[in-house]
Amino acid sequence: MTALKTMTYEVTGRIARITLNRPARGNGITLDMPREMAACVEQANLDPAVHVIALAGNGSGFCGGYDLVDSAQDMTVDNTGDDWPPGSPLDPLVQRDNHRPDRTWDPMTDYAMMSRNMRGFMSLFHSDKPVVCKVHGFCVAGGTDMALCSDLLVIADDAKIGYPPARVWGSPTTSLWFHRLGLEKAKRLLFTGDCLSGKEAREWGLAIESAPPEQLDERFEALLARIARMPINQLMMMKLLLNQSVMQQGLHTTQILGTVFDGITRHTPEGYAFQQRAAEAGFKQAVRERDEPFGDYGLSSFKG
């Protein structure tokens, strides 16, 4: 496996540990992250010593979603690098030009990029071995793709998890909210962009456990240790058996739709306005202006 830019990988006993490692950027998602995620998952799956994968994030939170400095604030800046073949859908210059209001938008160029990201996140879902995700601080927007693609979620009581880009500039590409929560609860979150607290996530069935922040690591490690006692072949069979139910409900088709919709959300009048505001005032200010009218931190604060 080549040197990792966005995460770390280590094996301790029977546990492979993948840790998002861009703390200064809130572990924001770049084009490298889903590809490195898939490589780490493959490494764990091929290692006969590993029984379970632990996914976590360094810094103040798990993941704040896509790095909007790359994808919104600097969309008007030529930030082309040499990491991707020139002219490919992953070339930043191609993506920049494909999102300019004065150019014709090619939805398949957008889809080619985002579908690759989605497949990288889904490596967690398709992993031979179970993946347990630990969320502290925040897990929002694209960060929820990784959390929901994991098999089990352990979350801090005071953490924040949800998909605020449902308000503008996003559609969940992995499209797992329905499968994790059921139709009504998924609609409740995606019709508003509201977030759940960690306690609410457990009450709603999104997380298997929640814990006070000071007890989160202990609870996480206890669950990992219990799963790690199981034979690998049994874990693989149980995961294949259960995931078949989700696949039979049409997940793959829904993900195609969700990924195409994600591109469309960036080319609506509201999407262009959000992008322009991010370029003018910075992405933090644009997000603040988007979310301030809702005033939410978990549904417990909802008074309407």
C-alpha cells in the first residue's frame, strides 16, 4: 500500500484501525480519501490476522464532510495538480470548469467523479470483515457516507450527525439513510437537513451505542474486542447474509440516482448561489448563512 495522505492504518492484535487524519481540516473529504479508504479496507481483508476493522477520526470530530475549500470556495481558482491524468474527470481543472455557470454542465463528468467516491465509501459496506465506526464531535454531510457504510456505529452522546447539505448543494450518494432508519425517519432528516445528537442517533436506531464522551473509547474498544473473538469465516458469512437484504431492496439503483442528484444540486439556482457565496465570503460563512435559519443542534432543540 502506498503512503497515505488522508488517514493512518495500523493493526493491533485482531483489529485493523483506519483513522481519518486531516484534523486541521475537520478530516474533510478530498479525492484521495475514498481511494485510500478502499486500499486500507482491502489491506485489512487480506490480512489473516485481522477479524474486525475500527474506523475513527483524529481531532475535534470524525468528519465534517467534503473539504469545501476545494469544492466550493476555490471552484473559481485553478488548483490543478499532477495527481490525476489531465482531462480526466478527477482533474481539478475539469471539475472546476464543469461547475462554472457560464459553461455547459456535463452531468456524466460529475457522475464519473462522485461515483468513484461513492464506491470508495462503499468498500466499508462490502468489506469481508465487519467495520465498527466511532463518532465523536461531528459527523455531517459526506462524513455520514462513511459512518453509514460501516456495519455498526458507536457515538458520543453529545456528537452531531446528519446531512445539512439536503438544504442546498448535496444529495447523499451512498443513499443508506432509508436502510438505516426506515422511510419516515429518513424523510424527517432529509426534508429538513436537521442533525441528531448522539443520544438521538441511538434512540432512532442509527447507532448501536452512545456514551458520554469520556466513556466513548472504552465502549468502542469493548465492542471491537467482543467481535474480534469470532472466527473470521463466521463474521464473513453473517455480514454477507445480512447485507443481501439491503442489496435486494434496490440499494445499487438508488445510489445511481442519489449520485446523479448530487450533481444536479450543485447546478440549481440555489446551488450556484451557494457556490458564489462561498467564493466571496468563504465556505464557513456560506454554510453558516445556510444553516442559521434552522438553528438546530439535534432534534432535542427543535421547537417548531
